Amino acid sequence: MSKILIKNAKIVNEGIISERDVYIENGFFTEIEESISAKSPDVEIIDAEGKYLIPGMIDDQVHFREPGLTHKADIETESRAAIAGGITSFIEMPNTIPQATTISLLEDKFTIANKISYANYSFMFGGTNENLDEILKIDPKKVAALKLFLGSSTGNMLVDDPLVLKKIFESTDLLIAVHCEDEATIKKNTAKYMKEYGDDIPIELHPIIRSEEACYLSSSNAVKLAKETGARLHVFHLSTAKELELFDQKTPLKEKKITAEVCIHHLWFNSEDYYTKGTLIKWNPAVKTEADRQGLLEGLRNNKIDVIATDHAPHTLEEKDNVYTKAPSGGPLVQHALTALLELVHREELTIEKVVEKACHNPAILFQIEKRGFIKKGYYADAVLVDFNAPWSVSKKNNLYKCGWSPFDGFTFKSRITHTFINGNLVYHNFKILDKPKKGMRLTFDR
């Protein structure tokens, strides 16, 4: 196993920035002190003078498209992009082909990841109107969470039977992660604009079709049901300022029963960007107004929102280059996640301590992930070194996504990830995936 000594790093951990040396051996952080000397000649020494060392990001919502949709992406390509983007662990969604709605199909995905994932991994189990018996078989120590789609979904994954939904909420102790958009509202709005425009609805109407009303109606119903049943609820990808009123900012995260996530695209883009980016920024829920973006940032600052994620969901450019009703929603984000968040730090919209709290610490706490998410002795050595003043531009030449494009194409970021460590191994250095990085590990949960 690797022996690595990181010297002179500005460690960002648990709300404090401190200059320390860090020693890594056998996959773990073993010493964190003001000064550490190499204990043997085989120790790799990295001088981190001027750089920040942060825990690796834990992305609680990605779509890596394997199995069944691998023309868009696969676990190998997207996990490579993730480690280049400072993400050392990911939790992937169940709406692949076939959908991960049985224990057997879920384990098939773990088998694939065990062979080819560059980052640490887990998968969510997909709930449907018909699979409660399978949900009750889940071992909570081995599976991240249960995912329910309460808005538009693929195949039979839309859970729209209120009796089934209540039964699921009453029957499982698993964290229930939900996509909240009211289907009836969206269908009504879509029909209205299709009557006017046909399939070629102007893309700037996307946040009007998938509206604040659609989001709030669904998320408020989910929160109400969680309170009635005592279920552990996590609401994915908030996109409106209005939804923040549903969430508590005072209770410590470990004690919260109802939590919320925001994704990077909702923190970065606003509805004016549709005029230049078009369907490339078509996501569900939709990117909405600048007031919503500002509200979401405030929700992070005041702790109504607990987690930052990507909802990385790539499609090919050919698929995206379609009229509104045929262009799929989603886009690639993992490679540029951390640098985009650090750009918000440069703009003084967030602090680096808050980024680490929401993107590294809190996913580990919320999902009860064992020994990850912090720079602490005895924890797995998942970490990222960042040069805060090293500009670089996003281009097709340095793009690692299988789909070959990014919504940030052409943008120059001020910060650069110089090193990514996973399970004590250096796996990425200065725009290069190392030749033979160690495979990621299956995440386990302290439940």
C-alpha cells in the first residue's frame, strides 16, 4: 500500500482551516500534525505549500447510465471524470436499463462497479408501485438509500399511487430520497404550450412548464407524509426559494428526519441562461430564476439545505440537439463540480468551509457512511489538493465525459484540482489520471 506524506497543506475540516502535515499509510489517514517527518525512504512526499487539502467530495446523486444506456456514459468513464473533479465517492441512481428495482439487479450493478470504478461507490434501490416486498429485503448496511420518483420518470418508476407511497413510507427505516415534481401540473402546462407551439416549445418556457408550483406541491406533500409516518426523507435537487420554507435550519444534521439537497447547476445557472445555452441546461427540475438561485445559496448558508450534489446525467449532443419535447433533460457535471463550487467561493457567495461541510462532511453524516467525508485519523484517505489560484479553461481537449461536452465549455475557472487521493492512493495529478489507479471500494454504512 502507498505511503504518502503531504507537507504544509491548508487543511479544511469541520469549519476550521489549519496548516498541517498529513501522513497516509495502508489506505488511511494515520497522522495529522504540525510537522511530520518521513519514516522510511519509500514514503512519497508531496509539498502542498499554498494549497488547500479537503476531504474528497461525496456525490449523493449521479446517473452513470450503466447498464443499458452506455452510449451516453458508463461507470468507468464517469468515475474517471469524477476523480478528476474531486469526487472520491458517488451514489448512483436506479433508473438504468434494467432498473435496479430488485435486490438481484441492484447487486449486478455493484458487480460491475467492483471491476471498473475509479471512485468509491454505492447505489440506490428503486421503488415502484409494485415492489414493496423487495424494498423490505434491503440490508441497510450495504445500500445507500431508497429512491422514489414522484415526478416524471422512465418506465414504471413513477410512484403515483398514494396508498403505495404511504405504505412505503410506513414500512422502511431506510433513508427515502425523492425527486419531487407534481406530474399533473407538468402535464397540464405541457399541454398548454404544445397547443401553442407544437413540439418546438421555446426552451425558456421550461421553468414555466416544470414550475415552482409543480415543485412545491410535490415536495410539500412528501414532507407532510414524512412527518405523518416518521419516515426518514431526503428531498433531492431543490430548485426554488419557496421550497426552503419546508425545511428546518436549527436541528443538527444527525438529528434531522427531513433533509434537502441542492445541485450545482441550480446554484450556477438561472433562467436567462436558456437564451445562450438552450437545451444543454435542460434539467428536471428546471433551472429557474436568479431570485431562486440566490435563495438556494442562502439556504446553504443558513443550513436549511444540507447537501450539495451534481445530479450528473449525461446525454449525447445528438440527443440534446432536438426540439423541446424530444430533447432529454440532464447534463454532465462531475468533472467540474468542485471547481464550480470554488468559483462561488471566489465570488464570495459561499465560503470554502461551507463547501466542504455541504459536499464532503454532510453526505457522510446523512447517509451514515463509514469512515469517510473527513480528514481524521483512522478515516479512509479520500482527499483532494486544490490550487486556489491556477486558472484553466474547460474544453473538449480536457473533457473526460463519454458524451464529450460540458455545460461549462469555454469557461475559465480560477481554481484547479492538482491531486486526488482515494483509499490512500494518488489517482489523479495535474489533469492526468494515473496509469493504474487503484479501484474504488464499495461504501459501507454505520447503521
